Amino acid sequence: MSSLSLSRLQSRQIDRLDAVSRRVFFRADLNVPMMDGGITDTTRIDRCGEGIRMLAEKGARVIVASHFGRPKGKRVEGMSLAPIADALAKSIGRPVRFVSDCIGSEAENVALSMADGDVILLENLRFHPGEEQGDADFAASLARLAEIYVNDAFSTSHRNHASMQALARLLPAY
């Protein structure tokens, strides 16, 4: 098995997940190295791309979320996930729609209008102070987007952030 492959356990869990026509919040680690606005290493994108692709192929409506850098709860254009959407689309072989925020009416409207197999990428979770504070209200706003939670960001699982801990208590978690 290549280093870019899902573990057998992850693959089995996704295989067993009844995700058809369901909105899946896929917490990824897309904190990739960038230089001059370009991605210099797509390894993390390719690794999480396998799980995203599997879910989309099963008919899930995949809502991808991640942090990027340390913007300290404020919007910092150089830390936007927008440039990652194209690299993710290339990795999974299907379009990825970028959503300019991770909570609020735009995110909710886009999530609710998704079709089976659609993939969206939300803006940087850390643009909101509630993410790193583990804020329950921020987690509840994220939970409104989805019906199922999948944690693929194992390297950040130890953090008491809203999208890692609180959200996993609000939705069925895998």
C-alpha cells in the first residue's frame, strides 16, 4: 500500500458508512506548504483526497473543512483556502466549489443545495476565533451544514478546537 493510500481501517469505515444523499462534514488537514500563492507540496491534499473521492463516489455530499496557518481568528487573505480548491479538484478528479466562509447563510445555502457526489471546500476555519476556542456556538453553526462528521485530520485530533472536538459530539462521528 502506498503512503498516499487510506489505511484499511479508514477505507472499511468509509465503505460501511451510509452516506448516499447525506451531507458529510469531512474535517481534513489541508495546512499545506505554500510559496508566492502556490502550493509547493500536495501530499496532504492527495492523502485526504482518497477519502473525499470515496465518499463522493458513494453519493455523499462532501463538505470539506480545514484550517490553514494561524490567522488568530481574523480573515487573512494569504491564509485563504481558495487556492487549495483547484488542487483538491485535481486530486479527486471532480469539481470542488469553494465557499468564502465556513459558517453563515452562504455556507448553509450552498450545503443545502448540494447534489449527490458534490464536493465543496469551506473557507479557513481559523478565520473565526470560535474554532481555536472550542466554542460550542461555532461548532453548532458548523453542525447545521452536515448530517455526519468524518475526521480525517488525525494530526490535529488532540486539539480542543470546535471542528475537532465539539462538532464530533454534535453529529454521528466517524
